[in-house]
Amino acid sequence: MRHMSKMTFNELNLIEQLQRAVRDEGYTHPTPIQEASIPRLLEGRDLLGCAQTGTGKTAAFALPIIQRLHQERRPAAPRSARVLVLTPTRELAAQIDSSFKVYGRHLRLSRAVVFGGVGQFPQVKALARGVDVLVATPGRLLDLMGQKHLRLDSLEVFVLDEADRMLDMGFIHDVRRVISVLPSKRQSLFFSATMPPEIVRLANSMVTNPTKVEVAPSATTVESVDQKVMFVSRKDKRDLLAHILNDPEVSRALVFTRTKHGANKVVKQLEKAKIQAEAIHGNKSQTSRTRALENFRRGRTRVLVATDLAARGIDVDGITHVINYDLPNIPESYVHRIGRTARAGADGIAISFCDSDEGAFLKNIQRLIRTQVPVSEDHPWHIPAPFMEILKPRDQDQRTRGNGNGKSRRNRHPGNRKNRRPSFSNRSAGTQSSTPSRQGA
């Protein structure tokens, strides 16, 4: 179970309207990040937070922000916002906006949420009079600023959420463009689940003398998630997935694939196995994505198949299983994927399939989280140990064998290195990163 503080929300100096809101939600004790952050944010301090997903982070910044807005009442200027929360995905933006609505239900709070994939007219209309809180994704935000529908020169509070995901999705330059137009006098909050060097540099450029909150070591995984890896050939993955999902204990499962095409293919395979599932990824319309997520949240769909684009935006209680049908080639994504289960103090199970082409990905993940993921042999298609010796890539010998003139194939074709499949023996931790597509974010 996730650790809860012995402190109560009554001790956090929140105004009565916010106390009522948290009571309405059934909250009694703050989580560690809430206990550490809320008093400092109420003092107006900048904050640098390193926190796993599912730790109560949104309430940690939303509650003190709402209190500040209420205590320092002033109308937002036309086409302006007093608070900006910048986040990488549409789903996460909608979720954060919903949290502000819930926590601010007993106060007068104007809000707007803007992201791509839908028409901009309602968003422009919402911004025209100015809003207290604006939640946005970088692309649409910059579009609206470029069209003069929004200005940020009177902003009071800036929140950058999921900064490492911004880096993964190629948004880092857009984030820097936004920061460059913000007023120098502001309160800044910076959150990231992992802290790679570029994210550290971004944080240092954004916050001033921040209070630092780290509720778990960077890149660690939630303790209440039971992790396991299953070694299986690629051709047997579909049967193994159906086998697992037919277990009645799997009441709500989130399945991750590496590509959008792969997500659609898995859904079709599950439908053939009489297992209802829906896909959510960047090629889906926003209406389709919202409907699929709502069906999953309400239990009408038991299985949701997603790409990493949606990994940070799926805040659904009761996900019993996260299944990595494809291991991520960016190891940090593993942390965010499995963080979708074991939320709100619950336990959860994370199962990762690993085929012969994914051994290096597994090694990089284990290096990042600083622990070995236990191997599960409890399935019909298990490939026995030693897995790394039995499933060497077919072209391994060709890459190292000479061709009769003292030159190996690797030396003859150096330009093909980036296209080689990952092997267990020749890849190091630093060679498996890539920049996912920004399409659909």
C-alpha cells in the first residue's frame, strides 16, 4: 500500500472550501508529496518535484494554487490566464482540468483546457474573457499564442508537469519557447518522474531557489506493483495475452504496444479471441480517444490497448494489470507505463513480454530501475533458461564473422548500424533511445 501521512488535511492550513472538497473526495490524510508540497506552495515558493505517477501530485499543486487564486482575487485580463499548467498529452490535460474543477467546486474558478485534435473555436471563445486556470498541451498553446488569442505576460503561476515526457515526445523546444515569454516574476512548479540531464538543465532554468520534493528515488517503480517478465517468442505473444486476459482475476487491464499499428492489431487479435478491447493512440480522433477512455473508466471495456502517448493521461482507479505486450525502447517509459496500476494506495500487477529482439530493452530497464524484474515461468509458451543464450538474434554470427579478407560485415557496412536489430550482447544502455512521434499529442 502507498504510504500515507499521519497528518490530516485539517493541519495543512487549507481554507474551509478546499477542506470540504477533499472531504467530498474521501481524502483524510495527505500523501507524502502533498504533505511536503502544499505548505511550501502556500508560502509562494518555487518547487522542484521528482515524483512517480499515482502519488497524488495533481492535488499537491492544484489545492494551493486554488487557494492563492481565491485569496488574491483579481479578474484575469482578456485573452490571458493567471495560472498555466503545461502538460504533454490531451488525456492528461483533460484529467488535470477535471481535478481543478473537483477541488474548486465550492469556489468561483474560471478554467479552460486547450489541446489539438479538436476545433479551436470553443477554446478561443473560452479564452476571450480571460481565465483563472489554463491547462494546455504545447502545440495548441503555441498556435493560439501565434494567432494572438492568448498572451502570458500577466501569468502568476506556471506549472510544468511530466517534464521528462515532454522530452520523450520532442516537445522540449516548444516548452522553452513558452518559458521565454513568461514574466520573470512568477511562481514556478516543475514536476518530473525521472531526471535525465537535459531535464535537470531545464529545471534549473525555470525555478528560482526552489524547495525540492522527492517522494521516491528518480526512476524507481511503485513498490506496490508486482512486476514480472515472461520470456516468449513474438509469434506466441497473442496467445499468451489472450491466456492472461481470460483469467477472471484480470478485471481491468491496460495493454501497451510500441506502435499505433501494433495497438490496432492487438485489438483485432483479441476480438477474434472473443475478448472485448479498444485502442487509444495518436491516430485516433479526440472523440474516439475520449470515448474509449471513458468506457474503460466506467468498466464498459475491460481491456484498453495503448501506446506510450497515452501512458501519462490514463488516470483510472482499479487497473489491476498493466501488460507490456511490447517492451518500450525508452526505459523511462516502463516506469510510466506500470505506474498506471497500483494507484490510490491499491496493489497492482505489471507483466512484461520479452522476445528475442527485446533483450537489450529489458537490460536497459533493469539498469534504470536498479533491480531485476522477476522471471515468470508460469505460462504455456515459456522459453526456458538460459533465455539469452537460446534466443540469440539470427544475424549475430554474421555481424562478427570475417568475410575472408580480414574485414567483418560490420566494418564493411557502417551505415547500416542504426537499422540492426537489438541483440543481447552488443547493445549498451545508452543506445536504445529514440524520439517518439509528436503526432496526435
